[in-house]
Amino acid sequence: MEPTRPEQSRPLPPHVAALIADVESVYRPELQPAPVTSFRDETPVPKTGETDTPPVPQPETRIVPSWAAGLAVGSLGVGAGATGLGCAAWLVFKGLALVSVPSLQTFALILLAPFAGVALAAVAIGAAVAKAKRSHTTNVFKGSVQVTNKTEVQSTARGMFARNRNDVRH
């Protein structure tokens, strides 16, 4: 008996019906074998040296690009430099932790004395130059001078949050 499709009223040609039957037989679950999920090789492993197979040479064919080699060497250098700077900082901070105030003052005096001397000399020279320029200038005022020490304050502010508008006149 030829299979028929419900949407078709006439029977399928024999070659099409055979193809459909093959496809349906493949996708029937009761005809499917159980899937293999594991495998165990039970053959005994030969001891070292008992094989008849000679070793096969495996030449190295990988080539490292020059930029990759340079980057690797550079990163090693940066790491070594950072380690050196870290050790130097550690030594400096460890030394600073042992410093007392009198020794720090003595060190600052010894280290900063030349700079303080230069700064003192520069200030002295600047003051002398400014005084020399001022000595030639004379200010002469002619006329009467009136001095008034009168202050008027008018405030209309009242309350805690009032805006204060002072009118101060001299």
C-alpha cells in the first residue's frame, strides 16, 4: 500500500513514496540505537622500551615574529626596571622611617645651606637695587590736605535671615 498525504488526494509516485519511507524510518525513535556516550580502551599499555616503533623526528616549524620577540624582551626589561625602582623606593622609605628630627634638621642644613646662601644674596642684591632706584625719586605735594575720619553706616536689616545692605561712606 502506498503512503498518502492528507493534503493530497492522489497517491504519491513510487520513487517519492520510497524516499519518504526511508526518511521516516531513520527518524523513528524506536528504531534508533542508543547513543554512545563513553569509550574505554581495554588494550594493555606497553611498558617503556617494549614498542617496535622507532621514534619519529618532529622538527620545529614554528617561527616567532620579530615584533613578538621584541615585545617579550621589552616586557621583561620593564618588569626588571619596575622591580628595581620598587626596591629603591623601599630602601628610601625604610631609611626615612629611621630618621629622627635632629638628624633630619642637620641633613637639611647641610643640603640646603648653599641654596639658602644664594637666595639670601639674591634678596640682598634685589633690595639694594630697589633702594638705589627709590633714592632718585622725590615726591613733592603742593596744596592743602584734608583728612576726614567720618564713617556713616545705614542698615535696614531686621531678623535672623535678613539681607544686609550696608551703605558705607568715608
